[in-house]
Amino acid sequence: MKRLRNVAALDALRASLEAESRERVEVRVCCGTGCRAAGADEVRQAFVDEIERRGLDATVTTSGCQGLCQRGPLVAVEAKGLFHLGVDPSDVGPIVDLTLDRGQPIDRLLHHTPDGAVVRWRDDLPFYQKQERVILRNCGRIEPTDIRDAIRAGAYAGLAKALDAMSPEDVIAEIAASGLRGRGGAGFPTGRKWEGCRAQPHGPKYVICNGDEGDPGAFMDRSVLEGDPHSVIEGMILAAYAIGDVADGFIYVRAEYPLAVANLTTAIAQAEELGLLGKNILGSGLDFRIAIKKGAGAFVCGESTALMYSIEGSRGMPRQTPPRSVEKGLWARPTVLNNVKTFALVPVILSRGADWFATIGTEGSKGTQVFALTGKIRNTGLVEVPMGITIHELVYEIGGGILDDVPCKAVQIGGPSGGCVPKALFDTPIDFDSLQDVGAMMGSGGLVVMDESDCMVAIARYFLAFTQQESCGKCTPCRVGTYRMLEIMDRIVEGKGEPADLDRLQELGEWIQETALCALGRSAPNPILTTIRHFRDEYEAHVVDKRCPAGVCYSPGRYRIVEAECLLCGLCQDVCEEDAVRESREHYRIDPDLCVGCGKCKAVCPAEAIVLETEELREAREEVTV
Amino acid sequence: MIDLSLDEVRTRVAPILARHEGKDGVLISLLQDVQEEFGFLEEQAMEAVADDLMLPVSHLYGVASFYAQFYFEPRGKHVVKVCTGTACHIRGAPAIQARLEERLGIRPGETTGDLLFTLETVNCLGCCALAPVVSIDDRVLNRREQRKLGAWIDSERAAETASDERSP
């Protein structure tokens, strides 16, 4: 590829790419991590082999994640407008025969709606219809390892426009006018952050992309980095242009994301080759390079100051702010750090205009947000929706409702820093401020749906156990406070809690919120505090009645004797201090009202005939076999 | 575990040091490369790096021990990771973890005595839609492979025993 000397050369390249014959039939196999795990690599290879064997005029390309991971591997034949789901290598022959040759779909691989209609194309799927894909605009539509495909789809058009006709101040004004708020969770206005950094008199300055997506249950940043790396690179170049005097850029990527690192490395090399990175970008005089920094496995490095220490090669522990990063960031130089999704939005705001962006979303939260829908929901995967959509719409209309039609209980939004929203509040619009009002937060955008069989106390304990384990240990409120909270939670889920524990949790939680050093510590009590607020009855059942309504925790009354296994030896009856094992003519039975769940009977049973009911139920439901 | 000679360690560390020479903030990347070379942070290699950077070796251990993905012990030939992210957690990851612990006879973070398997838990592999997931050597298994995990463990063990018997 030839180096592009100026904006006109980029426009010319795009025009020639668009004009390139698009008549050739293209088979696009989704090779996001989800589809790969479902066998997309084999499917892709089968297409390559089959097409070559028959000497057809068709190409096989791959794409990043399209969001509908659960139905993968996904195969789109764009020229024919057909979208096949759940494709197996054995389906490749028929697809080449019927679809490529004659444009006929394979009926059983298309989506069938509950009322029997057949959906032929991606955009017509109910899963995509309510979505508005801005951040994910190119994910699943371009080959992430081919910059030409990205340019054809409009990449670097925002950069061209800015370099051609806008001053750095204009760029910042445009971003500010769009109302863009950082997508990392806290929602700080991006324009203001950039302006603050630009105002710093002394360079060199740095631009950092935070791709350390550590929240369990969130994988949208990974999808953008894997599926559309150029959108992030372009956003960073624009930031460098707007801020001025920028020495270098860094993308900090989680070590668990090898494909994202590989695709980014390719993308950066291709952008350098075209002169979109490096010295004198598009003849504008702007110099900017981007290096990838791989994380080494520390959740706290998602916090901006900790992340900068990690890039410097130190222990990634947060420091007190102020001074803010825009004043003293990486190597104590002025630094702008934004999330992957924020950078991915910047180019499209510039190319389509702040006014357009500001029409999407709500008054205080403009644009769209990506959510990772997981848990007990039919359509798990990545979705992007305008801010202000209600939780109900997200769960029932896009997510397709609850698995097995069990009643839904709550959603957990924002990962370990977020909170639980009960079903009664599902009309809450999803935006930065409304979520805060109900005690949750946007956070990473992970959205876990829970049904009546999930115990909110156990879920809250799970999140707290996570943040406690990941606490860096620098400040006492987080290091000791979360540890103490976890001890109390452990007691409660073991059935040893007492009513005063709830007050202790609340008091301790509020102290931590006020006194911890960094945002991660301050938000660590959120899962506990929101569940106490919205599900106090469940906590009370645990600490007062010593039972778990969902039957998940240490739950008395759920021990059961399996009659078929029972030898009628009576040892369980002998060992039970509560006299809960009842004897009748033919069998023994545990009286749930008397049982305190100590498990002594189970331990003594020579035939392993006594089971904890929950284990059995869960196994039957999950079909987990190893 | 085979003891490496100091010379051999230094020879293997030298190109890694050369690659990062003269750059700022390279300690973590350097340690990552050392780990890739040796499979873990070998003690003599750490000393070689510390010498070169003119840092106390305690500083290196201070940094390395902060991060979950640095190891100070040799790891198994195969690394089995159970995702315990939220989605996997509520869809049955604890049951999978318990079964793997039983089958391999080790707890997360441990390596089997024959250096064949290391068991780990990971916070999120980003495949929540397929939950619960397990990966082997950084490749996420599909449902079919996951069901055959037990058989795979047995066959790897059998292959290892067979090759042990063949070698003198």
C-alpha cells in the first residue's frame, strides 16, 4: 500500500475502493471470540476449501463480533441478503450449492420467529431491530485485519474532515457540543477533559486508550478492539490533534484478550504504512504513534491512575486525585485517558456532526451505549441501544425475555461496581443519571439478568468477593473494609448471620464509599448496598429465619433422602440433634421445618442417599457435564 | 524440574534485554517476555534482568507479585482455565470447577505433580454468551469439546505415561 500524502489522497483511495467491483459474492464468517468457540474457524476453512474445489468466483472474509454470540457461528452472504445462524461445517456444502449458486436460503439455518415467520437478513432480526449501532457500526461488517475494508466503510473520514477544515479548538468544540460523556463508567464529559488537557502549557502530553476491561460479564471493548480497531485508532489520532503537543499514544489491553492484541497490532502497522500514523499524518504536520501495552492481570489497572503506573512499569496502584490526569498523568505529564468506546465514537461524531449525535439519547446522556446481555436471558450477546431505553425494553424486546419463562427478578447493571435493579423498577430509563438515582451505575455496561431461582444475597456476595480479591491493598477502607464486609456476607450465606449484620453492612459500606482512595474502592460496596435497599426481605430471610428463599445458599430444609438409594440403616436419625429425620414404615424422611441444615446426616450416610436439593436441581437445569 | 545453568539463562535473557533497551517503562513487558521464554519467572533470569536494569531484584518481585499473570513456579504443559465471570457463575461455573478440581486432584492456581496440568480460574474470558466456559491453553472450548473434557484429561495422562515408559 502506498503512503497517503494528504487528505485528498485518502478520499481518492476511498472512492476507488468503493468503486471496486462489489459484484463478487462474499461469504462473511463471524470470527469473534464467541463464534470461534462455537467452531467458526472450521466453518471458514470449509468455505475456502469448497469454493476453491468448485472454482467459484466468491471470496470468504471474516468479521469481528456481531453480537448474537449465542446463535453462532454466523454466516452472512451479503450480495444475496441472507444471514445464516448456527452454521456447522457440514452445512457449508449445501450453502455453497443453494445460496451462492442460486441465491436460495437454507431454511433451517435462518431465524424463525415464534409466530412462524422466517427472517432472511440480519437487520430484520428482532434482536437487531431496536438497536442503534453507532459504536459497533463496523463490527461484523468489515474485515478487521484489512484497513482497506475499514476505509471503504468510512474509517478515517472524521480524521480527514478535521485535518482538512477544522482547528484543534474546533474539534474540541464539536465533541463538547455533541454532549459525549466518557463510556468508561463515570460519564465525565469528553470535551471538557480534552479542553483541560489542551489548556496545560507544557508538553509532551499523552493519549491513552483504556482497554483493560476487567469487569466479569462485560466484553464490549474486546469486541470493538477485535472487530473494528481502526475506529479506536482514529479516535486517538483525533484526540492527539485536538490536544496538541502529544508525544505518544498507548492502548492498554487486557492480557486475556489475545485476539484483540493481534488485530490491533495489524491495524496499527497498516495505518503506519498508509501514513495515518507516524510522522506528518496526511501531510498535516501532526506526528503521532501508538504502542500497545499488554496488561498483566490486575482488575484495579482499569482505574486510570493505576493504569498509568502500570504503563510506567510499576505496581498498578491508584493514587489520590487531584492532581487529575489531564494535569499530571503518565510520567507526570498531561494525559488524556478515555475508554475504547469513547474513542470509537469520536470519529463518527466528527464525520456526521455533533448535531446528529445529540439527537440520539436523552437530555443528560447523549448517544448510545453498548450492553453485554448475559444471565438468564434468551438472546445473550452484545447490543447497542440509544441512551434512555428502558430496562424492560432491553430485557424483553431485544433480549427476547427470560430463559424458560421463569419470572424475572432483577438485573445487575455495571458489574462489581454497579448495582441491582429490581423488576418493579424496570421502567427506569438507562442513562447515567437515572441509574444513579436507583443506586446502580452505567459502569462497564455489563447487564446480568436474574430470575426467581437466583439469590440476591449470594449474587451480592459474589461481586464483593471479586472486588475484595482484586483490592490492591493501598488504602485501608478498601483493603480491610471490604474484607470485613465479605466476612459478614459469608456468615449470612452460611446461615450464621444475625439481624444486626444488616446495619453493620450498611454502615461499613457507606464508610467505604466515602473514604476509599479510588473509584473502584468507593464503588465496591454498591452491590451489597443496592441489594439491601431493594431486597431487604431476602436478607432478612437469611438472618432472621435462617433460610434462603431461592434455595441457593446454605439452605436448611433442602436436605432430602433419596429413597431408592436409602439402605434404611437409620444412622442419619441417630446423628440428628434436631430430631428432624422422621421414620415411617417404609422409609426415612427429613422434616424441612425441623432441619437446620447442619449436614451431619449427609456426612454419615453410607449410601450417599442424602442430597442437597439445590445441587441436584441446578445440575438438571444446566446439563453441566465434565 | 530441570536446573538451568547460569550461562544458559543469561544467554536466553540477553536477546530479551536487547529488544527493550533504552526504552522507558518496559519492566512489565520485559517480565512478560521472560515468562514467555521460560514458562515462568525463573529466579536466575530475574536476577539477570535486575542486574541489567540496575534495580534491586526485590523491586522486580514487588512489581511481578502485584499482577496475577506472573508465575514463580513452573506451570503445567496444559493450562485449564475455568471462567468464573458473572454469567458463567450463575450458569454453573462452580459445579464445573468442583469437577475439574476432583478430576485433576488440584485446586485453582496449582499444578499437577507430573507438570501436565495447571488449573486456574479466570474472571472473564469475554464469551459470556456461551457460559459456562472453559479454556485450554487459551482456546475457549465449544460445548461439544467441553463435554469431552474428562476424556481428554485421561487421554493426555495416558499419552504422558506411555512416553515416560518409552524413554530410558
